[in-house]
Amino acid sequence: MNNEQQSFELEQQADKTFVNMIRLLAEAVDKRCFVHGRLRFIDTPLLNKSLHLVMIYNDIKSSHQLAKRLDISFNTLNKMMNRSDSETMNRKGIDKVIEFMNQTADEYEKKLKSL
């Protein structure tokens, strides 16, 4: 096996690891940002990490673009990614993040199977 073939194999392994990691992070967000009625508690460091990874793998260049893709307001996204005095937020925003993370993992998995 030459270096180029090996590099493609390593990239494919990394993509499989990414799919698993995003699914695990989505589950962690769901469990740590647990539901309290119509609200969810905010875990800013976990959300920040998860959102930045999703931005990288979806080639999203800015927070404004991410907010648009998630169909949430920029202020809601900003609240998730930056520490504030608020400990809770409407659960729909975080539910959309979890859904988008799982959707990203599904799309990458389909792409891997088609190779």
C-alpha cells in the first residue's frame, strides 16, 4: 500500500470516528442539557464544542450562517455559545442543535457508505 492509499484509508477512519463522536456528543448534550418543563438547562462549554465541530464539518463560516441553518435566532445561538447569567433557555433551540448534529452524522455516514 502506497502513501496515498494509506492517507485515504486514514481519512476514512477519521470520518467514521467523527460520525461516532458527533452522535456521542449529541447524546451528551441531550443528557446534560436536561429538560425542565419547556426549558433546557444550558451547558455552554459542551454546546460550544459541539457547535464548532458541526460548523467545521458542514463548512459553515460564521455564527450567523449557523443560526440560519439551525433555524434559530442569532441571540439564541449566542446564548448557547457564550457564558451568560441565564442557566436555562427554550428547549426548542437545543433540540434543533441535537437534531442537526444527528443529521450531520447521518449525512457523513451515507457519504462513507457510498465510497
